[in-house]
Amino acid sequence: MLNRNDKRNYFRMMVNAEVQMMINDPESGRVFSGICRDLSATGMAVEVDEPLEMGTLIHLRLESTNSSVVPLDAHAKVVRCSQEAEDLYQLGLTFIELN
């Protein structure tokens, strides 16, 4: 819930769901997964076990548990990466394109 001190333009929804990601690099094509912790209209926070550089472009897919809701399929950019614990990092992703 937004309060007076929260300057965000969009509400964030708390989520605890696996998200599949692939780095947008023809040479790497690296696929990995993480846990989506929150989601908004413009991005998401994802926990992963290794850091990614800011500016890294990725393709992601978040499946829906409701058959009437289509999966979230998007291209995003890493705008934040912070270490939360040993082998635990939180990525801040901003959506570039929603498919």
C-alpha cells in the first residue's frame, strides 16, 4: 500500500513465483531462474543466486497459476543489483517491452 513517503507511480504487488530468464546475448544465451518477489506495471524485483551487471538485457517469462490469465512475457533491463546474503542477490528489473 502506498503511503505519503512512497514516491512510486505504480502499486507493487507482492509475489512469490518462479520466473524464467534468458540473457539477450547471442553468444551467451544463458538461461536461469529466479523468484519474483514483487511486480508492478513497469518492472519487478527478482531474487537470483548470482549477480548481473546493471544494464544487462534479459527476456523473462512468469507463468500464471490461473488458466484464464496469460503468462507475463517481457524484455527487461537490470537497473539494480544488490547482495542480500551469501549467494542471494535481488535484481531490480524495468520492463522494456511486454509481449
